[in-house]
Amino acid sequence: MGRMSGGKPGAIADLNLGINYLYRCRITNYASTPIFKASFSFRAIFWEAIKDEANAGGQHNGKMTLNTVWNFEIPKIEPGKDSPFDLYFFNMTSQFVQVLLPVQVILFDGQIANLVQPISYGMHFSPNPSVTSR
């Protein structure tokens, strides 16, 4: 999973990178005032991909190669359901990746707020075929 900064907010991103799955993580501020410096932590877990000899073209995960936390700060989230902040996640590695969503956010004044989670609680990525086929 490579980190990629996309430039200015609202800019068009180039998705012609051989991306096999793209997840959007939408953060909405339902309060009546903006939120500043919201800090989140995403856990990312990587596993090696092993070719499945019993299934032609299949793969399964092997040993864990990395278990890390990515800290992320959003400078400002405007209020209202029509002003969400979107993060996009994709896998640019030859490994399986799982990203666990944060359950809380730390606000600029140190307050901790709980986040509403989708049912899945995370994102799962297969190895990127454009990387594994090289």
C-alpha cells in the first residue's frame, strides 16, 4: 500500500496506476461547526502472497510481513453531509493488505470522539496484478 498525496483538495487523481481495488473512506462532520486538525490512526497489516499450486492462478496469504499504524491528520472538515472529506486507499504492492478503520478521532483540543463504522470495519486488498506480474 503506497502512500500517495493527491495535491490540492478536489483535484482529479490519476487512477491509471494499475489499481485493482479502490476504497473510499468518507468522513462526514455532522456538527454545526468545522472540525480542525482531526487525527486518525489506521492499522495496516501486510502478508506475503503465495501462489496456490492446487488452484491455477490462485494465491493465499503467507507470513505477516508488516503490522503498522499510519497516523493521519485532516486539517479541516467542514460541517454538513454535503461537505465530507474523502480518503482513498489502494494497494500498490505484491502482498495482501488489510487496513483497519479507526474507531476514534482525536480533535485539536484533545477531545476524543467515536466514529460510526461500516459493518466491515476494514478494507481488504489482494496483491496488485500490475506489480506481481513483473
